[in-house]
Amino acid sequence: MTQRAMNRLEREFDDESTGVPAAGSEYEKRVLLDELLERVRHHSVRFLADVSRSPRSLRVRAGDVSFDIEWSESGHDVMEAGDTASVVTERGDAVTREHDSLVSPTVGVYYEAPEPGAEPFVRAGDAVEQGQQVGIVEAMKLMIPVRAERACRIVEPLKANGESVEYGEALFTVTSVDED
Amino acid sequence: MFDKVLIANRGEIALRVARACREMGVRTVAVYSTEDSESAVVSYADEAVRIGPGPSKRSYLSIPAVVEAALRAGADAVHPGYGFLSEDADFAEVCTDNGLVFIGPPSEVTARLGDKTAARGLMSEAGLPLLPGSLDPLSSAEQAHRLADDIGYPVIIKAAAGGGGRGMRVVHDSAEFEAAYQETRAGALALFGDPQVFVERYLPNGRHVEIQVLADRFGNAVHLGERDCSVQRRHQKLIEESPAPRLPSGLVEEMGRVAVQGALAAGYVGAGTFEFLVSPDGEFSFMEVNCRIQVEHPVTEMVTGVDLVQEQLRIAAGHPMTLRQEDVAVHGAALECRVNVENPDAEFAPTPGVLREFRPAGGPFVRVDTHGYPGYRVPASYDSLLAKLIVWAPSRQRALDRMDRALEEFRVEGAGVRTTIGFLREVVADPGFRAGEHDTTIVDRILRERGEPGSRSSGEGVSGAA
């Protein structure tokens, strides 16, 4: 392996590593790895028992070991052809009829603020104007602004920052401004 | 020949490579992320290995995950497709170090050609014509500014480590240069992890014409004609064709000759593409080398009858190329349209989702390379390319008629899903495009002509995307 590739691999390890001392022999490494895995597994199970809502994914990292679990989202985990489409459409239609939500323009990942750590675009109780940006949905590495299709007041944000959203899925419940 | 090939990619190209392998009696291993478990190649390939979660960084871009999958599956070679790790010299090297044949050029060739400044220097020495611009890395903003003033405006600033049409900026006036220079450097650092940029003259009305080459490890190299990829939006190709319409006679032969010269000078092995910019007066200049199979490779396959992916496999397996330059003949005309899940009425914003209906075009001389099927959920984590629609006909005019017919047949429906099909039909019907008189500004012109940006509608029940 050339120096260039070595440097890069070391860099990648440094990024991931949290300073567990390197073991000597292959055998010691294996034992250390097994211990780490066992500990990570133990912590994961305990952590899962403590949380009230079931998470979508969990990543636990210790030293060079990381442990990833993903659960399919309830609602479209079965992925029968056609099913999801109709579920989404029904949801979208319901939303349109009741005029009480702002919905996602596309499948993607929802963000409440222009950048990490910044103030959210809107909060509960805010009045928004038609065309005002209320969030971002990231799809295919593009940040797509979500805009209010009409003037309204935000009642409640329904999605957490970084959560996956469907096309037409409600992001906020709203009331019309003249009902205030 | 190989016994088993791991395909380190997803989508239509993974399926394309798996098909080539199957025809050659080579077993295939697909890799996939958790988001791609329903992907077409997963069920098509002989084996499939899940290599990580949805984000590419931890699956398709993770060198340890891909190499581990290849070793465990007992693969003897890795095909990287395009994008992802295909032009990552370190990946090629790690494959080699682990006893896996990397189906592509040697890592040091990819590393040298991947640095755009180094590639310009190398090709200039090999006798390829270049646009006026920098041949060495720029040391300071002042030096870059002096160079730009010498070249004359407009100039384009590009990331040395860039590619795929990203990380570049056009400067029309000397007063704007230093700000643009700093912004491009910042962008290059963010996108590619390397702030180096270079400067060259910008041709606003140029055409993008590229030459396909094949080279083996015994010093044999041929070219397989050209592809015109001038129909682009934001530097992303939408339609490609071969032959390139209305080029001065002898130009393609000359471009092909120098591309082969460049490939030999670089020690190139495998399938590669030399990109050129052709000016309105028929002068051509070298832009860059793409060290991979390209999205648009089928148009070359259709006019030459050469299966480029199978050639890649044979060359990587160490066979001397049997194809000689005099065997390569171009017949008729081929076009490729990229069917993307994007909304052309909303600045081509991506529209992933579930395909309630998916009915590709068919009929004579029509080829569709796609991973789509009815009920497929196009994930939001990857790119928007859903299908490549390729047609062949004896002449360009008849190929255009055939493409229009095929686009009309192609049906894609789904909640929130929009495609480029309608827009592609507009381009195919455009008189300037039909006459072959277009350049890289054609998409912007058509968008300007079809109405004001404010006229876009927000779909029903949708908050509306910009």
C-alpha cells in the first residue's frame, strides 16, 4: 500500500477512533474487539429499554467498534408494491380536504432550520404569509425549501428535525388566519 | 476470465454490469444499502451483500465495507460503475492490495488524471490542444488574477479535484475575479476536500463532444468515435448522441487520433472518455479525462456494436484487445435521453417516491437501461436518474422521430413523482436541436422561451417547492 492510501486510512481511523489503546497481537485485538462488542451490545439494549418511543436507527460507537441497527418505519415497512403509494395519497388527500396542515413537497429528510444549531424557520403560534419558507426537505442531496401555500398560523410542528418524511405528509398543523 | 465479480454500485448501472457478466458466464455479487433492499440488482445478481445504512458515505462510499464484502463473497474482481468509488484511486489501490482486480485504470493513472491541473499538463505534453489557462497549480489570488487578465474574459474557475459539473464558476469581468476565486476555492474545499482551482478561457457557445477510448495493458488503444453531450442543465447532461451533428469533416478523426495519443501517454487501461469543448468555428480543446464507464456509454454501443462493459471485463482480466481501429465503424445514429425523477417546472427539483405506474418504451431499436419497476420506491438518498432511453436509426432525423415516439410511450406515475420525459420531448422537438445547431446553452434557451419562472404551479396539496 502506498503512503497516500496509508495516510488516508489512518485519517479515517482517527476520525472514528475515541482513543481505545491499541492492542498488540492479533489474538489480543480479537479479544478486545469481542469485549467491546459485548459492552456496546449491553449498552444498546439498556438504552433501548429506557426510551419511550421506538427509534428508527441506533448507532453506538466505542473505539474502533461501531454498532448500527435500523428498523423499518411503521406504516410502510411491508413495502408491498402499490400499498405505500395509496397510503400516501390518502394521507395527502385528507390533508387537502381539511385545510389544516402544511405538507411536504417530496419524499426526503425534514429540517426545521436553515443550518444546524440555527433558529427554526417557524415556531408554534407564528403567523406565516403565503410563500414564506417554513422548513427544508432534503432529497437527492438538494435542499428544497418548503413554503406555506397560503397565509396561516402554525399550531404545532409535527416532525422532528432530521426525520424522514413522505410526499404529502403533514409537517405542521395550522389554522387559517381569519379563524384567529 | 473472472469467476465472480462484485459490483460496487447501485441503480441502472449495477444492473447493466450484472447483465454483461451474465452473458459472459461470470457470477455476480451485488452490494446494497438498507435503503436499497428492494433494488432491482439485488434480486438479479447471483448474490447480494448488505454493506451499510442509507447514507452513501457509510455504504457505497465506504471502502472497508465494499472490500470486506468482496473478500467474504470470494469475488476476484470489482466493477465500480460510475460515480461513488469509480474514480477513487485509493479504492483501486486497496482492491489491488487485497488481491481483487479493480476493473478500471491503474490507481496511479486515475490519481494523475483526477487532478485536473496535472491532467492538463500531461495532455499538453502529449500534443492535445488546450484552452488558454493555467498548467501549474495557482499559488495566489494575485497570480490567478493576472493569468485571467492575460487570457481575457470570460474565464472559468474550476476545482482541480472537481468533476461531474460541480465546483466551477464563470467570471465575466476582471473586477469580479477575486471574489469568485475565493468562493470557488471554498466550494472546492467543501465539495472535494481540496481547495485547489485552475483558470481557463470560457467558451459560452461551445459544444461538449467526447471521445470514447479503449486501451489494454499491452499498449493497444482504439477510439470508438464521439458523443455530443451539449444538452445540459447546470452542467448535468440530459441528452447525448452519436455521431455529433454538423461537425466539420475530419474533426472527429483528429479528436480520436489525439485521444488515443493521450491515452497511450497516460498509460491508460480500460474504457475511458476524453472530453473536448468544440468552439463555434470548429476548434477543439481538451477538457478532462473520465476514468470510468460513463452514463452515456450506450449511444456508442448502439452505433459501433461494441459492448463496452464486456470489453472492460476482458481488458481487466488481462486479455489483449482484439478490436483494431480499422474494425471500428459507426453505423447510423443513436440518442440517449435521461429520464430523471425531477420536476422541470420547479427548476428540476428531485421528486423521489413510489412508482405506481412504470411502463418503459419498447419497440424496434429501442433500449431502456433502468432499475425501475412498478411499485419501486425511488429513494431520496441517491441521484435522480431512473432510466436511460436509447434509440437507434439509420439517420439522425429518423432517430429523433423514434425518440419522440418512445418518449410518448414511456409512462411513469406516482404520488409526488415527476419526470423529465415531457421536457425531453420539448427538446427533441426544438427546431434548433433537430437541425443540430444547438450548443450547451440550449436548455436555458428553451426554459426561457417556454415562459416565466413564476408561472410554475404548485401541485395539489403540496406546499410547493422552489
